[in-house]
Amino acid sequence: MVVDRNERFNLLMEMKRKEIKVKDIANYLGCSSALVSLFLRDKGNMSEDKIIRLKEYIKSKHEYEYITNRVIVK
């Protein structure tokens, strides 16, 4: 599976938006955080299986929603 630079950049931006850390992805994939980082920066390769799982992990994570508690004073 070939992943071009644009797709890797989009994955990085989605990670940033969803506040996903490289370490979390590495734990999920069962590999080192260095391997994930190198792959995302287009400096290294990963197996096809891990690439598919990485994409699924990033897309399945939900954005953090911060809800403020409001107290109504009468």
C-alpha cells in the first residue's frame, strides 16, 4: 500500500485536531513510537497491515468535546 505525502499530512492534521499522540498509536499497533513518527514524516515505511490499522485508529477516535458546566443563579 502506497501512502503519498498529502495523505500522511492529512493524517498528521487529523491527529493534531483530535489530540492523538504518536505514543497512543504505537501502543495500539504494537510497535515503537519512533516507527510511527518516521512513517508519518515520510522517512520510513510500515507494513500494509499496520498502515490500515493506523488509519482506522485515527479515523475512529472522536474529537474531545469540552462542555462547560453552567450554574444558574436565581
